[in-house]
Amino acid sequence: MTSTRPAAYRGRFAPSPTGPLHLGSLVAALASWLDARSAGGAWLLRIEDIDPPREQPGASAAIIHSLEQHGLHPDGDILWQSRRGAAYNAALDLLEAGGHLFSCACSRRQLDASGSCQRGCRDRQPPAAGKPSALRVAVPADFTSEWDDPWQGRQYWALGQQLTDFIVRRKDGLYAYQLAVVVDDAHQRITDVVRGADLLDSTPRQHLLQTLLGYPQPRYAHIPVLADSQGQKLSKQNLAPALDDAAAPDNLRRALHYLGQPAPPAGVNSAAELLEFALRHWSPHSLSRGPSVTVGH
Ligand code: GLU
């Protein structure tokens, strides 16, 4: 008799090296680590270094070092997206062969505010050879994406009705995040994606690519992002301060606070002890629901 057991939990943290780790990214790393480890699962690290113009020199090494200092040790080798070009090309070829891609040479001014192509490139002749053009996925009109998100509630996205033909290879030839993330989540056999709610609207796009490429679909859970009192997400772009690695235990305590987890008692001092305590008490339901939590509260 054959039985189908659900695949063992495999989670991941997938930072872009656009700057060092800050409190918001530590919260995301910690949530995915706690969720994976509490399920007895693996936790992988992937450096999403596919956008050299946005990369900050030294950021990858700084992120890896910070994670170590905070006791967050990944399983297996780190996957570097900059070395994955062949796999991304193979996925593009598959999408192309299925008739799912079209070229779009629209300039930023010709696109709508969401970056969508409204000019009907999908139905036109391809742009002249040599003209820089992006490759977009033609989203089927009836495509919908649904999932139960533990922190964002039931999700239903009628992606096909939102004119969201999105880019998988940019005009400058670089691979788009949506493509690379889907290819690598499949390659790393990720079963559970725990990440910030700022990526919520990426999930339906990733569902579509998984469908078109015949990949399995991981479960998705989006934690509220840390925001300032104006509701602005704490990010490298708005210069959230880099974490001080020498203060790792304090940083972990703050991160646990924003994850709604019980405060480790005094006397639990090292990063390793704090993580051990947090793991024993991990309570996903205690984390507030919604898109963001305000820092300072
Ligand atoms: N690399 C993305 C970021 O740093 C996250 C990707 C993901 O978790 O899917 O925002």
C-alpha cells in the first residue's frame, strides 16, 4: 500500500543584499526560522543577488554574519541567485514554449502607475529586433489565486482581471524577482514561505508562474511588517538602521516582542538561549494580524 505523506517542512529566508540586516528583516528571518524549527523542519538561506545596480557592496557578507551572530544558522549551502542564470533561462524557455510570454518595449511613461502594460503589447507584433524590451507573462483573464493566510486572512486575487501582465525578464536583461523566486523555491523544495506582508501581492503572481511551470505550490504566510508611526515600512530604502551585531540578544528580544511572543525571563541571556526559549514558546496565533505593526509600541 502506498501512502502519500506531506513533504517535510522546508522554510527559507531570502534577503536581497541591498543593505545590512535591520530590525524589520530580523523579524522576518526569526519568524521563518521559528516556524520551520518548531515544525522540525529545515531552514534555508538564499541570497537574492540578481539586481547588481541595487546591490550594496559587502551587504551579503554582512547579512550572513548578522544571522550567525543572532544564532540563526541555515541548513545546507547558501543558494546565490547570481549563479542561477541557467535555471532561470530554462524556465523562460518553458514559458516561451507554452506561449505565455510577450515582449514589451514600453517606456516607464507609457505604463500605468502599477507598472502594467496598457498598450496592448501582448497583441501586437514583437518590437523590432535590437530594441530593448522586457519579457512579460500574459496573465490568463480567468486566473485567480486563493489561499488561507494565517496573519492576513483568507486571500482571493482575481489576478487576470487586474491588467497585471508582469515582467519576468527586464529590459536591461536582468531576471525579475518573481521569476527567480519561483524557480528557486521549487529548486530548494520549499514547502512553507513565511515573509513580510509587503510581498502579499507578489504571491498571486508566484502562484501563476508555479501553475505555468508545473511546480508545486508552497504554503504562504505573511507576517505584518514593522512600520513607523506614519505607517512607512521599515526598510533599507528608508534607511532603517543596521542591526548592531554586538547587541544580538537585545535585538532578538525586540524582534520577539514585535512577533507578539512571550518575553524571555531575565537570566536568558545569550542568542542561543533566547532562541531556545522562543522556540519552546512559539505561538503563531499571538502575532497580531494585519499588514503592519508600529515600531515603538
Ligand atoms: N528578496 C526579497 C526581499 O528581500 C524577499 C523574497 C521573498 O521572501 O520571497 O524583499
